[in-house]
Amino acid sequence: MDFRHLLSIHSVVLLLLHLSVVTCLVVPRQTTDDDDDLTKASQDILDLNALDELIRSAGITTKQLGFNYGSPLAGGPSYPTGLLGLARIATDLLSLQLDIAPQLVNVALDDTAAALAVGEYDGLETLEDYTKLYDGQWENSMPSGSFDGVLTNYTDDLFFSMERLANSPYAVRRLEPGVDSLAFQLDESLATNLTNLTLQELFDAGRLFYADYRDQKDLQPTARYSAACDAYFYMHPDSEDFLPLAIRTNSGGNLIYTPADDSEDWTLAKIMYNVCDIWFAQWDHLARTHETSHIAYMAAIRTQSEEHPVMAILNRLMFEVFAIQPLAAVVLFPVAGAVDQLFAYTGPEAQKYTTNLYANGGSGRFQANYFKQDLKARGLLDASFGPALKDFPFYEDASAINSAIADFMASFVDSYYDSDDQVAGDNELQNWADEANGPASVLDFPSEISSKGTLTEILTHFAHLASISHHTVNTNELLRVSTTLPMHPDALHAPVPVEKGVENAADYLPPLDKAILQNTIGGLFARPDLVNVSSPSPQSPPNLSPTPFPANSSANLPISFSSQTDRTITNMFADDNMLARMNEQTRQAASEFRSAMQAQSAKVSGRTFDADGLSQGMPFIWRALDPERAPYSLTT
């Protein structure tokens, strides 16, 4: 990484006090008693008087001169540079440093307590011993609530398989007959004994699913180990349960494991798969959410006036978005950084892997990764060649939020544009599309924004990436499920077996110091204090004040880690400064969104196990997308 670039970022903080000379060009103008709806309908977007047009044009020109495309700081697409670009990075970094300070205290307390409790772990000799790492521990770092099945049902095959449809839903896909082929074969009698059908029959019936991590086979290793698994999952023809069928290691002895194997071998196989899965999930999330959104946002910054209501929405959603790559460059990816300390592959390799996922692996595609479009493309939703999934926890929770976001965005767009022609006639929107497909090189961004539907989809996807997609696999989810031991180590601590017959799967798990470090890193990403209590009403009067470029109304609010924080999904649009610039229809839509999210939160937080010991068809309770606890923004 370029330390000179980081130094310039921090030094530019000193310039923030002097940016008031351009504030009039780049921040929203103030509301007045005679201006209830600052940018009323489409007339104030499209039919500008000469002075307004001059001011807006000057503001955009100022941003284009000072907010530029620089080299990637930690892989992926371009990153901001220029006076205003560096100022924005510095602003986001300062905000995030304040943001993370309380959690650093929480994690430090928990890390110390975990180390002092070493006598309670019985030497970490068995899988069960690893569950003792959480007995009365990590309570400061964890969001409220228990582990609900995570520490008791972890060897259940349904637990393992349903994670692919809940907390790690981006790798698995349904194999389509006539289009796909079988990656490896299973003995017919073995498959029939397990599933009542042969592998081919499962495939032909659209009941066979696949995940592939063979691209991890030749990565630069650390002193730890990993397989490069691919695996089959299937829908049972009788119960319709989604279950694991076979895991191939593609390393060591290139063994194929199934539930028919000895329990220790099969448990180890699931652990080996999870090691591959956490590597993919975390670098995919960096490419899919952070990098995809930040480059599309950069294109918007350079082409839209801060007076544009779309810009106000984006500023809200992209809170602290430019802080993550400097931290990744300093904390995660360097030699001897967090990745080198925990994973099977090096930090520089993680950066390369992320960049490849973004550029070539599909993670950086904008339109193709729209919520339902992605699920349909992978045969997980509305598949014409196989039965519907009996339970799909990710879709169940994500769709409730996504549909509410889409409703808000549709109402917002409708309130400013009377027709598709008015959208097509908005030069700033068309310039955004041209910039995204030109200098910004955003992957798969719409070539033009010519309809209300297209604009609604773009804005909905921004919000989806910042909230649903990110917090499904990161934030509170890491310490609660996705990196919880014994089943989710970041790496193996013994070589991949060359033959079956393992006596104790725990021999492959991390020693105490690495286990505590894994929980410490997971805890740093959690945000247990972001709860929605006593948030201001969306209709409250505004208290606007000029801020440095670019205007970010969220940054005007005092950063608080008390019960007064309004950083949750429920409050995604409950920003008085932003809404003061909007019209009444948008303010009402924001209120309706908040009510819908409160109802969804009550449903998620109130989940219990049913008579079969399941929740959403799983032997653990999943609450990652509780709108009253998950943040509305993606940078943690």
C-alpha cells in the first residue's frame, strides 16, 4: 500500500477548516419559512432559472476539479484523490474513528476476560471445549441476545446446509439440467442411500445445488492450512429439507466426504468447507458492497449537484463509505496484518482475491446483483427447473426490508418526476450514467437512466448493498454465527488429510491465542450499541448548518453510542436534515418505511424455536437483519 497516500489523507484534515470558501457550491442551501419543499417536484430539478443553473453547474465543476479518480488504495476500483477527494476520505476516517472507539473498549474488556478464563476451557481438547470460549464471554462485544442453537446444534447437518441460505447466501447455486454439468461423481448406491435418488436423478429433477471454492487452491499460504472445497447440496425428495450431500477437498488426498462417513471425518469436512466459505464471504462482501457502491457513488458526486434530491439520498446511504479501504490497507492486508495472523492465505493474497472477485468474479456487477435478479440467476428463487426452497431465511428477511426500501424509493422518485420523460430529461442523471460507464468504469451500471423504474432500481440497490447485503455476512453476524467456533475457524491448524480416519476434528482448530484473536477481530466488526431508541420523528423540524464537502447530513448529527443513536435500518431515511430538503410525499414515505421496519424488527427479535426445534427451518435462530439493530450504512 502507498503510505504517502495515507499521510496525505491525514494531513488534509487540516484543510477542512478552510473549505468554507467553496461551501456555497457544494452543500445544500438552507430552508426558509417560505420554502417548505426545497426541491419541489421535477420543476426544480429540470426547469432551473439561469442563476440556479449557474450555481449548480459551478458546484459540479468544483467537484470535478477537486474530487478525482485515484489509484485503488486496497484493491478494487478507483479511489478518491484530489483536494476534495482527500478531504472526504479524511472526514470519513475521523467519523469512523469516533464510531469504533466504544467498540474497541468493549472488545478490549472481552479479550482480556477471555484470556484470564483460560482454565475454564479444558485445554480446548474437544469440539465442545471450544463452545466454552463463549460461556459468559464476549458479552460486551455481542449484540444483545444469546447464541440460540449456535453452540448446541453446531454438528447438525441442517445447521451446516441452512447457513448457505441464511448467513452465507452468495456462493451456492442450483444446477440447471441441460446447462450445467456435474463437477464430480458419487457412487449411485451411496447417493441413493442418502437421498433416495441417484446424483443424476437429483440433477435432472432440479434438486441439486453446488458451491465451488476451487479458485482458492493455489493462493499464497501462511503457516496455516485450507482445502479448496467444492460441494453438493440437495433438496430431499420426501422432506424437502435442504441438506449437504458431498464435500470434495481438491487438496491433500482430494477426498470426497459425505454424511455416510465417520462422524469425525464428516465434521472435519464441514469445518474445511467453512474455512473456504469464510474466506470467500468476507472478500466477496468487500467487493460486492463496499467497492461496488463507492465507485458508483464517486460517479454521482462528480456529476450531480448537492442540491439534487438523489444526491441527498446517496449521501445518507454512503455514510463513512470512504473509510474502509484505508483501514483495510493498514489493518487487514499488509504483511503481518490481521489476515496474515488468522487465515490460511496472506493479506496481499486477500487483496488480490478481492480485486479479482470484483473485476472478474461477478461480485462487482451492479445490475446483475440486484436482489431478486441475483437469486433468480442462481436458481434460488422462481426456478423453472426445480421445486421452490421450503425455507429460505435470507430471502424471507431480506425481502421484507428490500421491498420496503423499494416502496420508499418509488414514492421518492414519483414525488419528483411526473413521467419517464422527465427522468430522461434530467441532465444530471444522464451525466451520472455517462460518468459511471465512462471514467468511473462502474461494472454493469445502466447505460442510461431514462425511466422512473430504472432510477428506483438504482437507488434501491444502493440501499440494499449498504444494509441487507453487507450485514448478512458481516457486522454483528461474524461473532454471532459466521466465525463462531468450533465449526467456523478462519483456517485449519493442521494439514488437509490425505486419507480418512481422523480421530478428533478438534485437532484442526486454532489454539487458544488464535481462537481469542479470531473472536477479537469478529468483535471489532460488531455494533452492539447501535439500537433504535427515542429516534427523532422524520417530520421533526430541521437544524441545518453548512458542512465541508461533500454534504453528508448524517455527519451533521452528533455521533452517539447511547440509546439515542439513530443509525439502524429502521432509521435509514429518518434524517431531518435530508428530509427538510424533500417534499411532503417523501417525508410521509420515510415515516411509512420506519413503521414497516419496526414491525419487521418485532417479528425477527421475537423468534423462537418451533415444536421441531427449528426457526425458519434451521436449528439456530438468525437475527442478523433485525432492522432495529443492523445499521443502515455499510462501513463498520
